[in-house]
Amino acid sequence: MAAEQMKIGNVEHGPSGCSCAGCGGTLCGPGENWKEHVLAKRGNAAERLNQGQFGESYRVHENQHVELAELFCPHCHDLLSVELYLKDEPYRWDYRSLETAKEQGYDPVSEFHQDEDSWISF
Amino acid sequence: MTELTQADPAATAASDKAADGASRFDAVALQVVHSRLETLMRLMTRTLEQLAGTAVGREAGDYSTAFMDADGRIVAFGSAVITHLGHEVQIIPWIYEHYGRDSIKPGDVFISNDPYTGGSVHSSDVGCTAPVFAEGTLVGWVFCDMHFADVGGMVPGSFSPSAGDCFAEAVRFPPTRIYAGGEYLEDVVRAFVNNTRIPTQIARDISAEVGASHLGVRAVAELAEQYGAAELGHIIAGLRELSEEMFRARLRKIPDGVYESADYIEDGYASDRVYRALVQMTVSGDELYFDFRGSSEAAPALLNCARSGLVGGVMGPLIQQLATGIPFNSGVMRPLHVRSEPGSFIDAAFPTPIGLATGYGAWAVSDAAWGAASAALEASGDEYLRGRSSAQAGGGAHCSIFSGASNQFGEYSIFLNMDGPGGQGLAALEGLDGARGSNVSLWGSIPSVEAHESHEPFLYLSRELWRDSAGAGRWRGGAGLKSAVVVWGEKTSDQSGTFCSVRNAVPTVGRNGGYPASGVYYGPIAGTGVGEGLEHGTLETCSEIQQRYGASFESLPSKAMWEGERYLHRGPAAEVFIQTTPGGGGFGDALKRDPQAIAKDVEEGIVSSAAAASVYGVVVDELGAIDEDATAARRKALREERIHPSNPAPVPVNQGENDGC
């Protein structure tokens, strides 16, 4: 959940959750990853990209591990993001507030202060 | 040239006053010293270019220069490879730890290329560093670093996909004196050069670095004499403090939070495994954390990087995106903290192979951090910072290394084709098609065809823009290149090779709805008759050859070794070797691209009319005019396909623009 309103890519992040920057439609509530709540086409990257749509000379070598995810707004169908993932890899968060991350067990700032030697500083 | 007050006037105004309102720094002195050091970096760079032994140093831009203070902290950094900062921040502490600070004398020069002792990111980058003394005091170090075309190891060119450890990859020198108190240590240089396959060129490369170092030592010493050693130290401290304060002010404009991104690198030799560089970038007030835990374990081959590559990879987005416009020095690094999983492929443990660390492991670090930084900069809402977000530029090293018993001069040769790192498509960003280069290099430089042909046993049939290679988007990426070469020269023997590339199965990604660029491909085409045609003065381009003989194209895997088993031949039966470089990623939804811009892309040969219709939904007739009704219908159909993915819009038929491969 973002404490303040901000726009990352085609998505607005705010205290009440995420919405499509194009149409304003709600994508998810606070503390949720918007990518898990939109229209998604996800599958093998080479299969998707080598269909000829992108041109005859466009090609991606086949690899069973690489997936392409196309994420669309469920309201206006704008293309929000196109991302690569490994097969079965969960969607990445574009943004988490420090509080949300902490609630989910990730607190790098505290980790740093507790064990500075594990970090490279300059 | 960066001006000290250019980027963040408010931050600068705040920083040049102490708490009691008194000026802490002499602003004029800071600007003069900063400018002179930046100029020195350019002069050292120019020296490398003028004196280097191969086209890699002369024209490919694979080098860097730096000036560090007496403690080894970066004061000035010169073009072009940002990744080199990863070992430049480590080398002086290593020298002090192992040789003792008191052992350093005027006239010392150290050579180094060992990634595990702070001497390099990969062993092919060989550095020279020399202390600067003034008034009997050590005031700092000059450093330069350049890619050498061969540093020994099991294959010519020193990139071996099958090397199981760093011992098999290259000769590795920790920081080692080649001058001691001004005395040239010929034995040591000979020991290094003796371990390479092209000793004459490598000796020239070393001479170039020694020349650049001597120039740097003299220039900094003059600066110290002008200001006095103590005052110069004070000014340098001021520069560092100023940059730190400016960067901390910059970070405070970015919302606190965790920004996540990843990049992937395929092996393609030992297996089809794909390695992930995962980063969580945290901004908390004016502190910045890059956490790469969760990245893949080390690979069995050359795509790993040691800690020098991890640090060097992070420096890319620091310079190019987050701290852009702020004079770069160690002050900018002060708020930065980096963590990883030791033993992972981006923080590999000795003696894991790291032969192409700069082009793969460290590049993946940089591209992963680029994505996180782009999200954070967009979140800032600051117009200047939002403009630093972009898709990914065509990245990774794409190296074809040919070698043979004889070149056109009758000499053994190694041809390291560095067209890849400099010939990649630029990234799209909001408002601009393909306009931003990679985080890895401050500029992409590609040797001219003539530079290649005058020294290397190959003839370029053509080098051209690669149609449909760019990532689609509202703003499209820059196009990649494709080229076709044949073995050439009366005295030239058949040429064998080693090939290393990435972005084959993992294409260059777009941003904010932009699509990836095409993956790269390369390989030989046999039976073209091109060799015979050349003997009669006929020259065909890469596209023409692909159209006519595409069915014979042998697409090689992302890594391949021919050594001793296979060759490219010259003469009437010559094979044509095709090589491509990746385009840049697209930015934004392709269906929102201005149709007029697409018509221009089609006219200029960057996008085919088929792809214009099938990706962008813009129908362009044979005369280049936009069919507005057909375009509206096409875009509507493509948009509806998004809702009904099981009913895809038909792909337009090929309109005779097939490149054949």
C-alpha cells in the first residue's frame, strides 16, 4: 500500500490500492499485487513471440523456462505491462511500501542495522 | 561536462552552506578541479584509443579511466564502461592489504586482471594503476582499464563456454608491479604477454595503458603542485561531500518503499537453464539498498560474475539513472548498500568461471537494477526523474571470435568482433523512440567496417539496420543491426571460432506495456555462391543473401565452440557468416502509437508493413499511405483479442518482406 498517490507505469498506487491510470478502474486493494488481479496472458515466450505477428525476421529462441506475461486492464483492456518470468515464478511487485514489505517478512533496513557486515557499503 | 550546480539547484544551494551559514567550500576551486579531472579522464581515454593494439581499444570503447584519492575512493570516472567501477573501488584497498601502504613509491605502476582480487570484472579487462605523489605525499591513484583481445586460457579470445573454472579461462594477474619506483620490470610484462596468443598487440595495449597512466600521474601532480597537496585533498573532500548531499536530496524525492525487478541470462551451452538476477531496491529516506538475494546459484560456465561484477553492475543505474546530472564520485556511493547471496551467479565464489562477467552476470545485475530504478523514478512524480525511466536497451555481449593460422598479412590472428556491445538498439522511453543506451557503457561504440577490414581477415558484405528487430511500443525501441561477412585475403587461412551471446531466448524487455525486441541469432549460410560472385565483383547485402539462401541458414546456439572441429572457408565456396545485435525494448502500448510514426517506420525500413498491421494495428498501403478505416478496424480487432484471447486476430499475410532466416 502506498502512503501517497503515485504512478508507476500505467498503474496508480495509493492508500486504497491500485487502479488503471488509463480508465481509473480498480485493479486491487491495499497490500495486494495488482498483477494477480488483471487480465493476463502468460505462456512460453518463444511460442507467443514467434507466431509471425512481430515480423518474419523477429525470432526468440525456444526455451522451456522462459515465459512472457501480457497484463491487461480488466476494464479498458489497455496493455499495462509486458514482462518476462521463469516458468512458475510468481509475479513481481512493482512497489511495496516499507510497511507492507515488513508485514510480509521483508525489512532490509532493520537487517542492515542489525548486520552491516553482510552488506557492501562504500 | 557536468556542472556542479546543474542538476539539483536546491540541493546544491543547501550543500554549500554550513550550519552557521558560512561557506564550507570554495565553489570556484571545486568547479575548476572537477572540470580539470573530467578533462583528464578524456585525455587518458584518448591516449588509450590512440595507442591500443587492437580495434577493441581503438574503436569499440571497451575501456575506462579513473582517478582515486589516496584511500582508493573514486574522485573522477572516465568513459566508457561503467561496470569497471566494480573493481576500481576494490583495487587500492587490495594493494594496501597485500603490499602495505608504505611500500608504494613514486613511479610504481601495477597491472591487474584478476576478478577475484579486485583487479578486474573479467580477466579480459586488464588495468594499469599508478600512484600520484606531490610534495612527498601520496595524493591519489590514476587508473585505466581496457579489454584485451586475448589473455590466454583454453581458446583464442579467452571466452570459453566450456571452461570449468577461472584457471582455464585466462592468465590472471592480481595487482602486480610492472614499474617499481620508475624502473620498468620487463620480466613481469614478458610473463604476462607470454601467456597470450597475440603478444605484439597485447604489448601495445599495455603500452597504451602505461602511457595513459603516465599522463594521468603528471596531470594530477601538476594540479597538486598548483593547489598544494593538502588543499587539493580538501577540495576533493568537498567534491565528495557535495555529491553525497546532492544525491541524498535526490533520494528524498523518491517515495520510500521496495521496488522489485529481475533480469535473466541463458546458458545455452551446458544446458538450456536460465539464470535470474533478482533485485529488491529499497529507498528509505536518503538511504538506498540493493538486495540481490534470491538470484540463481552459480552457473558452470563463463556467465557468472564475482563481487567486482556485482558492484560494477549496480553502478550503472546509479550513474545513468538515479544520480544522473550529479558529479559522480564516491560521495554518490555513500548512501548505497548492496547485498547478495555469496556463491550465486552474480556473486560467484573463487574459482568459479567468470570469463564473460561484464557481458552477462554483471550486465544482468545492471539490467535488473535498471528496472527497479525505473519504477522508483516514475514513482517520484518529478518530471526530470521520470524522464530517466526507460525500457531495456539491447544488452549483453555478443561476441564472435575467429582465429586462424594466417590472416591477410600471413600472421596468426584473432578477430574479436565487438560489433555487438556497441551495435545494440537503444531503449524507448516516454516520448522518444529508441533513445537511451545501456547502463553498462556511457556510450556505445562500434568499430567501422574499414577498421575491421584493414586489420582482420574478413570482408563485410553489408552492415544494416535489422527490420522488425525493435521492441514494439507507443514509443518503439531502436533497431538492432545485422551484418554479413566472409573470410577474405589471399594469405588468409580458414577461420575457426568461439561464439558467445545472450538475448537469444531471453529477449530485451520493454516497459509499461512495450514489447520485447527480437532475440538475436547468428550463424553461417553455406552454398550461397557469394564467394564466386565476389571474384567477379558482385556484392550482395545481408538481406539479399538471407532472402535467397535463408533456407540454408544454420542458427547456432547462444554459445558455441568450433575450435579444431569446424572452420569458415574462403574462396569460391566461402560461407557467409550472419550476425545480429539486439534491438531496444519498446515503451507503452503499441496500439497507442501514432499511425504517422508507423508509416514513417515502414518507409524507413525499421518496421515491415506486415508488422505494422499485426502489432501496431496500422494498415499502410504499397505507396506508404495509411488506410484509416482499415487501421481503425484493425486496432479494434486487436483490442478485442485481448478480451477473447482464444480468438486471436489473424496475422496478416507476408507481403514479400521475409528476411528468410
